[in-house]
Amino acid sequence: MDLLKVCLVGAGLVGATGCNLTDTDPPSSAYYKLTSDKPVQLITSTEFVVSGADVALITADTVTASTKEATVQLADQPRFFIRAIATNTTTTVKLKVDVGDKNWYDTNRTISPPDKLEFVYGFTGTAF
């Protein structure tokens, strides 16, 4: 499993280099682009809870696709989660995620079930 967590969402989520937790102008959207040589299950959410390495989704959209590209509007305290789950062995997945003006995640991996790629972004403004 490849898990990248960015900024602070809640207990157990560590700040990453480049996070500005005191930024008063949070991003209003997230853009992602997924391409894979075989279909993967793609899950996205803006409502979730993180505890350590576990993510509990409150609401989520799920689709099986080989190509998917979208822009997601974020709330005032923006949070974004995306997970790509391999449904076939040796699936090559490229996943790019931009939040606001910054590219936070850009990877190209070969994964097999039960492997997955995950990206979590959370913004808390001036409060920890």
C-alpha cells in the first residue's frame, strides 16, 4: 500500500513538508487524473475521518475505471481523499493530484490486489 498524508486532518495525521497550516487562503478545489492499463476501483471523498493509517469514509463516490479525471470543489476547511484499488494483478496505475495551485501527488506504480494507492489532504487553517 502506498499512503501519502498531507497537512493535519485529525489525530494521527502528520504534517508533510510544504504544508502551510497557517495559510488563511485555503484551496477551493482539488483536481485528479487517474490512468491505468486495467480497471481499478476509484474512491473519492471530502467527508472522512483519519486515525493513524486508517481512513473511515463518511460519504464517498466509487467507480470502476481505467481513466478518470475530475475537479472536486472543497469546503472552507478543505479535505480530500482518493484511493485506487487494484482489481487485477500487475495493474499499472498513474495517479496525479493537485490541490489548489500545487501538485501534491504524482506517482506511477504497478499494484496487485489487495494493493492500493491512497492520498489524503486536510487543512485546518490556524487551528491544530
